[in-house]
Amino acid sequence: QVQLVESGGGLVQPGGSLRLSCAASGSIFSILAMGWYRQAPGKQREFVASILSTGTTQYTASVKGRFTISEDKAKSTVHLQMNSLKPEDTAVYYCAARRGTRYEFWGQGTQVTVSS
């Protein structure tokens, strides 16, 4: 089993920045990839970014150039640096981990609100 705990959400003005963190514990040696998803009110959960154990990263088109996913292996932590935030980035952000092809472990979520 893998446990994930997110932190770093909050309220920020448009154009501002936030850094989300996800601390992993448990059987982390088996993790192939970690990712961030988000769910806005009334919408389905959507993929935001991911990082493989090899370091390869992937982003959804709407956040490319604004968000950066990174990993601190020594601390078993994944970060999501979010810059130039827009109101449409408002959502609950979830950290996820997978050992195979499907994300099977999820954090509790952290709220990000972009508003003036």
C-alpha cells in the first residue's frame, strides 16, 4: 500500500503562484509514476501532470508552460509548481500514484482557489 498526503493549496489572485506537495509513504519502491489530477465543481476529474520514475514528465495542454512537476526522491515527495494561475485552475487537486497502468492510490485532495 501507498499513502499520499497533499499540502500547499489555498487562495491566490489571478497571475499568482502556488506550490503543491505530495508526500508518499508505504511501499513507495513499487511506484512507477506519480501524478496530479484536479476536479472543478460540476466537472469530472481531469489529468494535470505526471512524472515517471525515470523522470519523464507529461502535462495537459492547458497547463503547459505554467505548471512544473518535480520529484524529491530523498524525501519521497512530488511537487507541482503552479505559476500564472487563472480562475479556471480553481479545483480540488489530487495526488495519485500507480504501480502499473492505472492510478490506484489517491490523496485526500487540496483546494486551490484562484480569485481576485
